[in-house]
Amino acid sequence: MIDIIFYSIAIGTAYALMSSGFNLLLGVGRVVNLAYGAFMALTAYVYSSLSAYAPPALAAIGAIALMCAIGTFGWSLLRVLRKDEMLMIVVTLAVALFIEGGLLYAYGPYQRVVPPLVSGAVWIIPLQWIAAVATGVAVITLYHIIVSHTRIGKAMIATAENPELALMLGIQVDRILYFTSFLSSLFATTAAIMISPMLTVTPHIAWLFLTAVLAVSILGGIGNVIGSIAAGYILSFAETFSAYYVDPHVKAFIPVMLVILILVFRPRGLFGKQEERWA
Amino acid sequence: MSRVVYIGIIIILILAVVASFLAFQSPPPVATPTGTQTPPATTPTISPTPAATPQVVKVGFLGPVTTTYGTIALNSIRLAVEEINNAGGVLGRRIEIVVFDDQNRPDLAVTGFRKLVEEDKVVAVFGVHSSAVGLALLPLIKEAKVPVFAMGAVADAIDVQVAMNESLKYWFRFNVNASMHALMVTEPAKYIAQKSGFTKVGLLYDQHAWTEAVVKRAKEELAKAGLQIVYEGTIDPGKTTSFVPMLSKARDAGVQILLVWTAYGDGKVLQRDYYSMKPPFVLIQFDVVGMGTLQWDVTGGSLPYQIFAWYFFAKTPEAQKFSKAYEERYEPLRYFYPPYFMYDAVYAWKSAVEKAGTFSGDAVADALYKYGYSGVSGYWKFTAGHSPLFGPGYITTVAVQWTEKGDVKIVWPPNLAEGDVSLPPWMK
């Protein structure tokens, strides 16, 4: 039982991280990026491919650096889409399908085992799970330090609250948004490298990632980073314990079930407030 | 955030879930991808010797040629054909192979079979992996009277039909049937349980038609051996992303040996999670996709102490000669479904043709059933359902155990064993 609890914490940390990145871009940049799951899947494949030629830690750093660069400059496309919400949804969905198709072409549809960052175990807990939790906590802590104690963090909050006013106050909003895109990418890539060795990846995993991200976001409150963290753990525990106590096949229905429940009983999410903007 | 975005998110969420279910539809069991799917087409294989030779007899290959096992099966058949042609052919005729990619689809297989028989005039058909394909072909085989040498199609239902219907005598399976797949795992499990004093076992298997007969037979065998089943779980074929809950539950149930049957690529995830969690039980598995030394690379070396039921891994001089010839012609043989079986199938057909003195399907089928064939895999003698006899002296599968160094040793059956089973150190 103890390993199930720890596994849930490890997966929950990854869920929290990936959803925080999604909501960060939504809260500050006002972008619903439906290519987010595909971006994570692509990161997992890049990491897996690099690890064939380099030690896992080096491969992870290489994959994060490469994908963060792509994610940061991807803001150039996303910023254009902000003007039309329907266009944003359609284009980011198309990008997701394009990435999925590319992965299918390059790697085939088959399951792929991604190497762990660290091997071995402490008692009955694999080190990869511990590394996932530690990395996730470190990244989220770093994020809060940036937001709470740095000028750029305060500028992000200002941009999230009112970008026009932030611009009038002399904040270089465009740069802040690129930085936000970088942070969002960092969250996504780190989460992908943490979670993929605990699961298995196929090109279609993009949709499972996106499903988890959207479920956690709606559960925690759209655009709410704190809510994402809490909801990440709720979803993870619900999935793992239902698989343990009921049936592993039930796991696939849990995210959708939670979304339906929250939309019926508390549409704004567990931690969401109406019209809240949070960086 | 406008209502449009909320509605959009909800629609996309629903679409994503539906898409993921559809996208994760079980792919055929394969080890690794070997390229893109090609449209079904017949491809005559050019004989390695001058094409001017007038006396030619054609045989067909009907199977999923773009999968790993399909490619290896075809390579093995080509190797046997080349050897036979170089030695003078069959009844003085050179063999030519015509290939049809059925993609494991019954509809394509039916089209392909008709094409091979009616247009290409083949006198024998090799291949046939899927049980659905095998069942779809039975009425056509009866009509065409052309011997078929299947590499898979292990459903017991085929045996039943063949045993009850004389006009299906042209069907021969060069593989053990589904019930025997149960024994491939239960026999080594019983052997280990007896040696180690274990009494509690668990079952984990694909939730799929192919495991129905397997599980039924496995439960009967385990009950007869006095082994108590304390855990039973199912695998969503091709979709399972983590086995942590299942392994944890098996451990909490007190399982001492976990018996596994999987055929859709989930095995590698199970093997990774087992080695990562190190639950205190022995893992014995039949994993079609993991049936070879390739699996070590696929799982990143997560295999130590795990036991696998493999179709064939004997180190007899004949088997090693085939393995060496395959390596010289293609590449090192690292995947064992179904090269030995299909290589034997071609020679078994040749032997039956020569005994019958004709290519006639009736005579060839009768000769093969009457005399059987002794090949690199063992002695092929067929039951009334035209499935090979399974056991010592006939077709014998093996159980191998991976070492920490990445080697495998045969641990069952005792007469072929290269060493004792090493219990995982985390069980102590």
C-alpha cells in the first residue's frame, strides 16, 4: 500500500507541474494551448532518443533545453492566435495532430519504454519516483520564488491582471510573455521527463496528457496554479486507488468523471474564483 | 475567459478521450516497428538462380509482412526455399514465392488467398498469423484443397473445426494452440513451485479472445497441481501505461508466482515496473512481443530474474546451423516467433511432397499427417485438429531466465535446462 501512495504522489506531482504550466500560459498569456499534451509527448520522445546516445541526466538536460527553446519561440505563433479564441483552439489542435502524426511516422504506433533518470530503489520505493517528486517540488518552489520575490515575477502578475495597464507602467509586456512561455515550457518538459519513465509512451499519449491537464485545470479552477497543484494530486490518487481497489480499466474514466462532477457541483473549480487572473 | 473557450475546452476534452480510446485500439503484436504499412499487393520473389529455368512451382506467403515477426517469418521461408532450390528443388522444380500482405485483416486475407490460389496457382500457402484470419480462411481452404502452414492462428476453435471436418485436412498449424500456451507457463510455474515450496499464484492476462482458452486451461492445471490462485487481473491490450496497481495488489494478496500472458506490447511496461518495484514474487510470462533477446534493449535492461516462456531456443546443432545461416543471410536472429517454425514448415512441405510424389494438396496433406516431420524445432506430429503434439520428443517450448548480465539461461524443461531457477534476491 505504501508504494501505491508514493506512486500517486509522484504522478500527482507531475500532473500538478504540467497543469501549472498550462494554466500559467492561460492566466498570463490568455492562451488555451491544446498542443500542450503533444508538446509533452514530443519532449518524452526527444529525451528517449537522446538517452540512446547519452547518460539519462544529460539527455534530460538536452531535451529540456531544446524543447524550452522551441516552446519559448513558439509564443510568436501563440501571440497571433490570441486575437481569435476559436482560431486559437483550431490551430493549436492542428499543431497537436501534426506532432502526433510526425511521431507516428518517425517512431510507429507502438509503446515505448522511456529510460528512468535514476535507477535503484530506497526500500520499496523506486528512485525514479523520488526524483520525480523532488524535481517537481523544486521547479514549483523556484516558480514561487520568481513570482513572489523578483521584479520579473511581479511584472508577470501585473501582466496577468491588466496587460494594457502594465504596458503603460513601463513593463515590457512582450518580453514578459516570452518569459512566461519559457516557464510554461519548462513546466511541461520537466513534467514529461518525470512522468514518461513511470508510464509508457506512444504518439497518442499526447491526448492522455492533454486530458489530464484539462481535467486538473477544470478541477482546480481554470487559470489557477494553486488549484492545479491540489487537483493534480486529487486526480492521481483517484486514478491509482480506483485501479487498485476497483479495476485498472476504470482508471481511464476517472478524469472525465471528475470533470463532470466538478462542472455540475462547482463549475468554477475547487479553487477558482469568478474572473480570477492569477500568475 | 469567455463561454466559447469553456465550451471549446469541454468539447476538446471529450474528443481527446474518445480519440485516445480509438487511437489506442490494440495494434497487432509486434516487437518493434519495421516500417510503414504497404498496400496489399502480390510480389513475386525472384529466384536467386537464372529465371530461364522452365520448371517452377509457386508457393504463397500470406501474412503481415511489415511487422517484425512477419518479416522474420518470410525471411526464414526464403532461406529454406533458397537452400532447397540450390539443392535441386522439389521433384525437380524450382520454388518461387509469391507474397501477399494481409495486414492481419481477414478481409484482405480472403482476397489474398483467392489471388494466390486462383491467379498465381500456388500449391501451398505459408504464414497466417491471426486467428481471425485463420477462421476466415477455413471455408476457402476446404474449397481450394491447398495445404496451409500457419505460423500463428492459435485459437482452439480452429482445431475443433479441423478435427471434426475431414475436408479441412489441408490446414496445419506450425505452432502450439491456445490451450498449449497455458502449459507453456503453467508447467514451468508448477516446476518452480514444487522446487521452492510455493503454493500461492496469481494470473495476469490480456483481456482478449485469445486468452479465454488459455486461462481456462491454466486454472485447471494449477488446480490439479494444488496451487491456489490468490490474485487475478486483466490487461487492457496495447493500452496499459502502468502496472504499479496490479503488481502492488498481487503482492498484497500474497502471490508467490505471477503467471502472465500478453501479446500486444504491454509486456515491456510490466517488465519495467516489476524490476522497478521488485515485488517479492517470481514473474513467469508468455509475451509474444518479448520473445527474444531484443527485449533487453527494449526495456533498458529491466529483465534480470524474470522468466519467459519462449517458443523455441534449443541449442541443438540443427537449430544453431539454422541460426547461423539466418545471420549470414540477414542479421543475427534475436526474435524467436516464428523463424524456426516457418523454416521447418517449408521443409515439412517438401518432405510431404516427396513422400507423396506429387504436389496435389490431398496427397501432401495425407503424407504430412501420416509421417510428420523432424526439423530444427523438434518432431512435428499432428493431432486430429492438426496442431502439433506438445511435450518431450515432439515440439517443446522452453522457459528462460534473464541474468543480471543480460544473458538468458534455459531453466525449464529439466532435460534442456542450463541451470536452476534463481529466485530474485528481493524475495529473501
